[in-house]
Amino acid sequence: MAKKEWPLWEVFIRNKQGLSHKHVGSLRAADAEMAVENARDVYTRRSEGVSIWVVESNHIHASHPADADALFEPAHSKVYRHPTFYDVPDGIEHM
């Protein structure tokens, strides 16, 4: 009988000072609940995090680096998307 490995999970942590989650590593777990618990034990030992995301690795799809020109070039022609066209009101720290 073949031994089946648990699925691989990617772990993302949002730290206390951060606004976004950062990829911190990978681990194997039987299910999402176990992955969150293991991620807490492995990646937040010093209470660094306030939020944990886990995503099963086989659900992540990424572009290929060779496709970067075709994928990102259209954005360069849309100058209105650049933040230079917007006035940020005083007092706004994170946008």
C-alpha cells in the first residue's frame, strides 16, 4: 500500500504593523484547519502575526516569467492608472 503525503500549503502572515499578508513559507497538513494551526506554531512563535492565510499549493496558478512582456505591456499605455493623476487628501497615510 502506497504512503500518501499530505497536501502542501502556502502560508501568508499579516504582521502587526503591516497592511498586507506576506508569504512566509510552506508546510504539509491534512486539511485547512490543521494548516492554520501548524502555521501558527511554526511561523508566529513570537506573536508576530495578527492574521494567517493558508492556500493549498495546487490551487495557486501563476504567470510564466517569459510571458511578462505580453502580460504587463498593456498597462504602460494606460497612464491614467498611475498615481500621479490623483490628489491624495492631507491626513491619508495608507492608500
